[in-house]
Amino acid sequence: MKRTSTSIDKPRGGRSAVRRAFFASLTGTALEWYDFAIYSAAAALVFGDLFFPSGDATTGTLLAFSTYAVGYVSRPLGGFVFGRLGDVIGRKKVLIATLVLIGAATLLIGLLPTYATIGVTAPIVLVLLRFAQGVGVGGEWGGAVLLSSEFGDPRKRGFYASAAQIGPPAGNLLANGVLAALGVLLTEDQFLSWGWRVAFLLSGVLVGFGLWIRAKLEETPVFKAMEAEQTRPEAPIKEVFATHPRALAAAILSRVAPDVLYALFTVFVLTYATGELGMSRGSALAAVLIGSSLQVALIPLAGALSDRINRRLVYGVSAAAAGIWPFLFFPMIGGGSWPLLVVGVVVALALHSLMYGPQAAFIAEQFTPRLRYTGSSLAYTLAGVIGGAVAPLLFTALLDAYDSWIPLALYVAVTAAVTVTGLLLGRDGTDDEDTSVTTEHAEPAIGSRATTTAG
């Protein structure tokens, strides 16, 4: 069995290349999550009336959240298609394609006539466009993580991989900021008739900026080395399932609690605050806005912390705290106090940051470099189906059925236990997999190591 090795110089392409990759990962993911978050907020606030008219407000909200779920259910398709391509043709090309796809879908949602204009065609097309959004996001995350982490020092993978993790709260911050500004500038009737569309149409400008940044990047050094040595996988999806089963299970389970917690405190909290507590739309959005702004700083700090302290320990302690927090949050805001709502959301999103910051590095470390895009994308997207996709629907249904916050808190606690289980199944990462990309001219190649350490 012949074995050769190609070392990757540090810093990989120089400090400027590392900074460009970090910025491209952050901004591109933020723009895509702006598109995704603007839909999520609109589903909670206006889509029930505009696209799913019904005499019952709960039914309309459930239907609107069902299209929110479609964006998660379609993610595995993006993970399968784009994840495979990312390991075969490269990270950069795939990341440009995903950005175009989600941007076009969001722009078209902003132009879509409502139910009152074209009838049942409106919700059908809305669901299809939401599906396209999900496919794009499903292929985006794994590549964005690798874009920054494969340029950066593997000893600081937690920090560099967190660039992609900053994108969701940054995008959510931008989305809710736009909606809050529109809510202040427009009347209720103006916002419902045309104001919400402005937020979607802005996507065209933002996506153009993101494409300009990504087009100037080179391919990652890790992929270049694999390409030069011809170690790219021919059937990466099959290989991930065959050689990395435990790694895939660990990565999937680790994502469940962060997804559910994020859905509760950035999406469902808007419905709960306005419907159950009688707060205004602007007040609820402002609380999410404040929490998301703090996350932009906390996530990279959490990633860096996980480089100094065991990554799974940081993640696991935060997951346990997240499982407890809803039992304190709901009684705290029961009186309808806006300052307490802000405190509750900020604490929840801080706990989310402590999980989300190390998450990208933890998931990437479960897979060897040649299967990392596919494995990370599959884990990310499949976890979304059982986590974030159904969370707003379950929150709404549980509250309607029991008229109590306790089932909601219990649901979060169960997902926290699931995530801790995933972390126990996972492995701690090593630095040498990136600094030395190897070729073994015999099966099972690099996957054999993963079978014993990650699978």
C-alpha cells in the first residue's frame, strides 16, 4: 500500500487569504440567512392572513408555519446534491450556485401575488419558492464552514469555522431590523398590503454583493491538495453512510437542541408575544433584534473558547442549560413585561451562541477532509428536518392544545438531552488531518480511519 503526503503550508495562502475567506463565509451565509429569516418572520406575522386566509387565526398560523417547515424539509435535497458536488468539484463553485438559488427564490416571493389576487395558486407557488430557499441553504452551510476553516489554522478551527455560524444571527438581525424599520415607517395597512415585500426585494441587491465577494476567492487549500493528488471521492454520499455512520449520527443529534431553541426564541416568540402577551409586533421584533445583535459577537467568542477548552464540554454544558431555561423564561414574561422579554430572549440566544459557535467545528471534525462537505451537509440538513422544521408547528400545536407553556418547555428539555447524546457519540478533532492530506492507494482509504474513530 503506497502512501504519499502533501503538506499544507500555514498560513494557508497568507493572512489576507484567511481574512477574505472568513469574510466571504460570514457575509455569504448572512445574506442567505437574511433571505431565510425574512421569510420566517413574515410567516409569523403576515403570511397567515395573506396566503392562507381562514376564519381561525391558529389554523392560518399553522399553515404559514408549514411553509416555514418546507424550507427545512427541502434542505436534505440541497445537502445531497450540493454536498456531493462540494467534495467532487470544489467548495467555491457550489457556494456561488447556492447563493444564486436562494436569492432568486426570495426575490420572487417579494413579487408573488397574494391569495386575494390569484387564489390557491398563491400558496402553492409560495411553497415551491420556500422549497427552493431550503435547497439553497442546505447546500450552503457545509461549504461556508469549510471555506473559512480550511483556509485557517486547524488549531483554531472553532474560531474560523464560526464565520459561517455568525451568518444566521447576522442575517436574522438584518431581516428583523428591516421589518422593524418598516413597522415604524408604515401603517398596519401599508405593511400588510405592500410593505413586507420591500424586505424581500432587497435580497436582489444583497445577493449581488455576496456574489461579487465569492467570485474573487480561490478554492480552499485542502481541496486543491486533494484535487492534485486525485483523492476526491467518486461516490461521497455512499461512502459517508458506509464509513462514517457513528459520525453522521453524532453530528445530526448534536444539532437538534440549537435548532429548536433558535426556532423558539427568534420565530415562535413573535407569535407568543403578540398573541398571548398582547405586545405589539414592533416590541417583539425589537427583543429578537437585541438578542441577535449580541450573538454576532458571542458566537465567534464561543468558537474561540472551544479551541482552548474541550469543544464537546462547552457545547454539552450549554445544551443542558438551554434545556432548563424555558422553565424560567415563560413564568418570567407572564406579566407581559417587555424588559423581561428582552432579558429572556438575550439569555436564550446567548446559550444558543455557546452551542452554535463550536458546532460547525464539531460537525466538520467528525468527517475526514475528502468527505467533509458531504458529511457536514447531510448532518446539517437531516438534523433540520427533526429539529427546526417541526419546532414552530409543534410549539403552536402544543400551546393550542394545552393552553400552557409547560409542554413547550418540556419539548426543549427533551431536545437538549438528544443533543447531549450526540456529543457523547462524537469524537474530538485532530489537527493533522488538515495539515497533511494523504493518499492511500488501497481501499478503504481515509475512510478506514473514520470507521474506527468516528464511525
